[in-house]
Amino acid sequence: MRIVRIEASVVQVELIKPYVTADSRKQGMTEKHSVVLRMFTDDGLCGIGESDPSPTFSPESPESVMQVIRHHTGPAVLGMAPDNLVALHVKMDSVVLDCPFAKAAIDVAAHDLLGQALGVPVYQLLGGQVRDQVPMIWPIGSGTPEDNAREAVTKVEEGYGSLHIKFGALGPEEDVARVKAIREAVGKDIPIMVDVNQGWDLSTAIRTIRRLEEFDLRIVEQPVPAWDLESMAKIQASVDLPISADESLYSPHRAMELVRRDAARVFSLKTGKCGGLFRTRQIAAIAEAAGLPCFVNSMIEMGISVAASLHLAASIPNLVEHGHALMSNLRIKDDILLPDSFRYEGRNILIPEKCKGLGIRLDEEKLERRTLDRFVLEI
Ligand SMILES: [Mg+2]
């Protein structure tokens, strides 16, 4: 079995509701461009992958991912066997440094291909299955305290058992008022985490997190810029709340550095950001060895990435107990997967049984209609 053809497309989808975060520069995101990759083998199989970079989140963009795949990683893996995941990553790392989002598209498609070829779910390739469903968290973008509290109540009534509140687009005073309003509206039993998306400096972070402790939060994610591990460590040493590393965590090397510095007590995992399933599973193992839990997170992404993260979540024993961000496809208007690709029980997403590979099906017509740009590489 050899990889003989790669098709990569930039796909545009719209969000149901504009999403305001510190890194969307306050105006709110209304649409998202993602890269969809289809990888074909000489025995007629097709694996699918997706990558969802955002240039305000990390250095890659959909356009840079397309260029890296077109000129570097794509030509490098053509002709290789997709059943040797280690060799695929060694090869990709030998032709381009870093670029985890670009490598993730090929990694996820290779896992899908290998699962299909062996007749097993992707989570089997990641070590096995330790749970049969995952609770979903609901993310709330920046807005007024009243609007945010209203949305929180609506989502809790819909069955979401935990909330993820975006911070950092507004000032700390306004953000504290928002979380106060949300906590009062949903009561004390709903786990709440907040995500600052690099929006604060060291002193603002320590001062504001101390004020947040009365609202019984579970996690504060990425309070300071991704590069500033020294401040991450100082914040974690100064407050009781666990600090989660998201933008700061994008490779196994970074995971080791965060552990060495005690700079985060939760690891936020995203298959794209971390270079695909193979590398993300390594990062989860580093967290497990350090005694840290992981939060399965998402970019604004379509169902292919959600499926990849779902298989990942199935295989990781050390997850935080509250919900995970496996709802991203529910925030976009028109996913490119066929509607039967996921099963839910309330607001839990179920791990697929007896599927081959990712266990999802593309809607070819939608993919075609939503494609802005495309290239093909062939042997
Ligand atoms: Mg985050």
C-alpha cells in the first residue's frame, strides 16, 4: 500500500453566531477557512484529514498550510506506506521544521487510511479505548454580562454540563463581571473554565485570577502570550487555579518544557496545533507521566477534525472530568460531512463502535461547493 495521490483544498464555512475572542481582534469571527486533505493509495483507499489554523492563534494560516503541503510535506510522503506513521513523521520533520498544522492534515489522513486498511477504528491505532462517550463543553464568546448569562442558561437547559468562557477581548473588569453574571445565572454546580487567549500580562493575570477564585472556576487557559513560559510558571506558582497551556503547547518538546518549569497544570490538546494524532498522543503521554490531566480542545473546525479529536479522547486516560470541546461542528452552518457521521446521547458525543478509520463520510457535493482553492499531487 503506497500513497499515490494527495488532494488539498481550502474550504470556507460560516459560523452560526459570530465568535468574539481575544485573538479574533474583538470584531468577531463569522467564517472560517480550513484545509481538507484527501490522500489516496494504490489499492484504492482514500483517507481524509483536516487542518484549521488561525494566524492570530499561531504562526500558520490555511494559505501557508497549503504551500507547505504542496511544496514540502506532500511530495515527501508521496510513494510512502501510510501504515508506518513513525516514518511519515520522521520524513515530514526532515523536510520542514515545525509547521504542526500542515503536518496534522497528512497525519490525520494517514490514520484514517491505516484504520480502513486494517478494519479498525483510529482509537485502536492510538492504543485503544478507555471510554465510550465524552461530555461536550459549550464555548461562550465575549459579550455583555446579560447576553452571556442568557446564552449560558440556554445552553445548560439544552444539556451542556460545562462552559468555556472566552476572556481577554474586553478589560479584566468587564470579564470578571461576565463570569459573575454567568455563575449567578447557571448556579454553583456547572463547571466553568475561562480562556484568555494570551490577552493579559503577568501582573494583570495574577491580580485577575485571584479575583476569579470566588467563582469556583476549574481552569484558566493561556493567560499570557504563548512564548512567555516564565510568566506562565510565575502565575501557576501564585494562584490555586490550574493554568492550562493552549497556544504555548504545540509539540512534545514544548510539553517537556512546560513540565520542567511547572508552567501549566492542564494540557490543552488540539490535533491540528500539536501536529496530528501521533504527536498529540505523545503529548498526552507526557502529561500522564507528569501527573497532569488533558483538556481535548478545538479550533473553529469542521467534522473531520472533531472526529480525529474524538478518537484521541477515546484513547486518553488522563482527561479532565468536565466537558471537552468536541462541539465545533455544531457551531458552523454547513459541515462538509454527511449528517450521520456522529452520534450523541444528550450532550455527550459517543465514541463510534466498529468503524474503520475515522468512521465519517464526506459530502462530496458540499466539499466541491465550499472549496476556494485546490491542488493535486500525484506520482
Ligand atoms: Mg484556548
